[in-house]
Amino acid sequence: MEEPKTEKEKAKEIVKKDWGNGSNYEISIDGINQNGSYIVTVRNSNTTEALAYYIVNVKDGTFTKKVME
């Protein structure tokens, strides 16, 4: 598997590894916060409903996650 090229791709890859494999969701970058971390959303592919939000620090590979109820 080849390494992601951009920081955006790296952020998506970090979320994908945590969220797991599946075909009924998509991952999108919603912005960058004041600390330079990416705001990444996992959405239902059919409804676009947000399933989870991640704040991803690409530099050290860490994240925080909020799963929607």
C-alpha cells in the first residue's frame, strides 16, 4: 500500500484506519482548526448524515473522536 501524499490524505487515512472498512460511509475534510489539526467527518453515503467527527493531528498521528448518537 502506498503512503498518502498530502496532509489531507494522511488525515483521511488516520480516520479510515480507526473507523474501519465499509462501503456505506465517506470521509471528508471539513477544515483546519487554529492548532493546524484537520477536522474530518465520517458521513453516511446514502443520507450524508454525520456519523462521527475527528480532530486529527497529522504531525504526530493522534486524534480525538466524537461519535454522533
